[in-house]
Amino acid sequence: MFPAITSQIFGIRYGPQIYGILFYAFPISNVIQYFLSNYLKEGYYASFVISGAMSIFSMLLVKRIELKYDWSERIR
């Protein structure tokens, strides 16, 4: 997680808010993963299916969204 890049992409107004959401997403997802794997009958299979569905959804979402930030000047 990079706060400077998050602020550059989303702007000064929304960058810290989105970074805060990303900062709390990791521990919350770990707690959800713990409950899925320990308390569901087929926890590992459910975790695999959910992770696979989220990966497919994110690939479709990446094709839909265009970032307007030009990274070519940053890469050397």
C-alpha cells in the first residue's frame, strides 16, 4: 500500500479516505477468512470459490476502468 500513489491517483480529497479503507480491508478480510475456514463445513472449498469469483470480477473490472494518470514519466 502506497499512500503517495493513492493520493496521486484519487486526488488530495479522496486519497486519504480510500487509503484508510484499504488499510482496514486487510485485517477484516483475514477475520472473514478465519471464520470461513474454521466454522463452515467446507470452509476451504468456500474460500477457494469466493477467491476465484473475486479474481474473475476484478479482471472484468480492470478492463472497464481507465486510469487517467500517465505513469510513463515515472518509469525510468
